[in-house]
Amino acid sequence: MPATLDTFKKDYAKAWAAYEQLRDACDQAGPLDGKTRELIKIGISVALEHGGGLVAHISQAKKAGAQPPEIYQAILLATGLAGFPVVLGAMATAKKYLKP
């Protein structure tokens, strides 16, 4: 996905810049810290079944200081919305990216 994203950024620089501006404005619109925002984005990625987003936000959550149990709970919280099979798949993905 990074190569695809890099190509998108190059080919659609204005659209990417607008997306970044919107994303940053949303991130700064309230009191949530970076770790909390990333954990929420993990749950959203799970519920929407966005595997690429899940991986990206696991990485960002780790950078923001989230520990594996917090990441796993963020995934688990999606069970009621996304269903058990989706959450099991997300847990498997998380385990790949949270290996010590």
C-alpha cells in the first residue's frame, strides 16, 4: 500500500493536501490525545473492514504510545458493530503487526 499511496500523493497532490488538512482539522477539533484518536480509528477501521486503515492506525497508535492490550481492546470493542468474524480477522492482522 505505501507505493500506491506514494503514487496517489504524486498524481493527486492537491487532493492529498486537502485530505491532510481535513484529517488534521478533525484531529485537532477536540480534547482527545493522539493515542486515544488512533485507538478510535482502529475501531472504525475494524467496523468498516478497512484492512489498510487498520494496519496504518495500529502503527500510528504504537507511535502514540498505545500498548498491545489497548490495541486489542479497541479491536474487541467493534464486535457489537462489526460482528465476531470481522473482529477475529482484525485480531489476526493485529497479531502480525504487534509481534515483539
